[in-house]
Amino acid sequence: MKIKPFAVEEWMNEYEDGARFNIAETCVDSVSLDELFQLTGQDKKAFLDEFSARRLTYGAIWGAPAFKEGICKLYKTISPEHVVTTHGAAGANHHVFYSLVEPGERVVSIMPTYQQLYSIPESFGADVQLLHLRQENDYLPDLDELRRLVTPGTKMICINNPNNPTGALMSTELLREIVEIAKSVGAWVMCDEVYRHLTQTDQWCESIVDLYDKGISVSSMSKVFSLAGLRLGWIASHDMEAIKTMLSHRDYNLVSCGMFDEAVAGLALAHSDKMLERNRGIVRENLAILDAWVASEPRLTYTKPQAGTTALVYYDYDLPSYEFCERMYHETGAFVTPGDCFEQPHSVRIGYASDTQVLKDGLNAFSAFLRTLEQK
């Protein structure tokens, strides 16, 4: 099987470890185990003593009950039997396509988004059709264009809400419109929801699985819950035939997730309200900082994100985005992601959910780099 290089991940692999000011990171500022115990009020010694007494078997093959029950709290209508646990959302996305899409079947995916959502089905021989999101439409899907692309026999519509890299957020009404289009041909709607709940206001952020019986939600412990090191994700759906198929395929490539990882995730999700309070506070404070900074730079523009942790910022300089980001990295230590990783030239993706001081220092370094461009 041939697959296109994963542009954004290759970029992160190459430069992330040496970054001085990492404002490319997309997870909310990560927590240590010590911080997790402090946030949740859990007795660390009791937790670790109890776990240390366990035999390190494969654990609960279909997922630890506390972990799956915690996942269900994030939805309105999901029960544990509707959940397939995976190795991260990356593993979940791959597993959905691997299990449900056949060569030649039509998959409609948005662009820009996380590259998995179009490159993986393309590598499987699917008929991938791209729905391009436009800035003049606030990076929201054009429903008329979607209707043209969704032909009889379409297997799946792939969306990402909130969107990476733009931070666009689809309303419940828009999601319902997409569901109606999917229903007209019996297609699944798979929604990568790894940034769901990281909103700038307190309204409930709808999941596709609570709106459609063939909706498939993918998420993880990484972005929203600051625990990327656990490498845990999940797939949720009411479609029990799809769940059965995914569990069957799961036996070939996963078997079970790690016992310790699931125990820690179960703890975090038992206190998801505290985790969300912390992380919403970070993204709201930091987006205000980013918004003021963009407004202060006359040759930068963007559409302000509505949710998530990322922003797509355009620059008015005659410099390709890879060269722009490489030069800034080497000259200042500020690390962002080239827009060309998302096929968006003359732009960069900024992750604004880092430690607040890191964000401020990184944006100051970014500004210093812009001054050097203006001197030439």
C-alpha cells in the first residue's frame, strides 16, 4: 500500500524536540501525573499502590470499564457498548477507514483538515472527493457543494469539528444539514472531534453521534485532556454493525490498550469537569493574547478561531511557508507549522494552547522575525 507522506507529522518529527518556543503544539498544555493527582484530588499513593499490585495482563480487552464510562460522559446518548478504544485518535481514524471503506467507494472529505481524513482512504483505493473550505465562508462547509459531491453510493462523509487548522466550529444546525445529506444516500458521517469541548463560550458542543445513527465520533485523551502521552483514543457510534466490524478488525492490529494508560485516563475522565475547567481557561486566555497580537501585525491576517487550539494565520510576504517557518525556527527558535502542510500557502498554523508565557515569548520571537523580513 502506498500513501502520501504525512506532511504535518513529518514537520513535527523533524523540528519539535529542538524548538525554543513551541507554538506549533496542538494539545492543551500537558500535565504530569503529579499535576493530574492535584487537579483531581485523587490520593496518588492509594492509586499507585492499587495499580502496582495488579498483574500486567492484557487487561480488559475491549477497554477498562472506568475509561469507557468516562468517555460516555462526554456524549448525551452513548453507552459503553457503543465505544471502541484505540491507540490515540490517529489509531482511531485509521481504524475507521481500515474497517469500513473498500476500494472504489466514494469518501467525501473536507480540506484543510488533518491529512489522515483524506490520505488514508485514498491509499486504500477509495474515490476521495475533496470539499474545500474557504476563508470567505469562515471555513465552514458549503452545503450545495457537498450535495454535488455526495452521489448515490457514497460510503462516508469525513468532517473535523472543531476544525484543525482553522478553529472553525460547525453549529448544531449545520451538522443536522450534513446529516440529512448523508441520510439521503445512507452514508456514514465520520467526525474527528479531538478538539470538541474546547470552546470559547460555555455552550454544549454537539457530537455527530448524538445527531445521527450512522454518525461516527473519533476523539482522544490528547488535545482536550492534556494527556497525549497515554496514547489513548476511541471511536463512538450507535451503528452496532459498524462497531462489530471495527471490533473484528481490532483483533488484528490492537488486541487491547495499556492497563496503566486506561487507569490514568479513567481517573482523568472521572474528573472531566475539572480538566475542562482548567483547559478552557487556558485556551480562552491564550486566544485573547493571540488575537491582540495578530491585530498588532499589519501584514498578518486570520479568521479568529471559534474553538479548538489552532489558528491559521496568513502572512503578506513573498516567501513559501516551509522556507518562512524554517528560517524563523533557526533564527529565533519560534516553532510553528507551515500552511503548506495543509495545502494553504502563505500561511502558518499556530497552536495557542501552550503554557501562556511560552505563547507570549513565541509570538514576540515571531514578531522579531517579521522585522528582519521588512529590513530586506
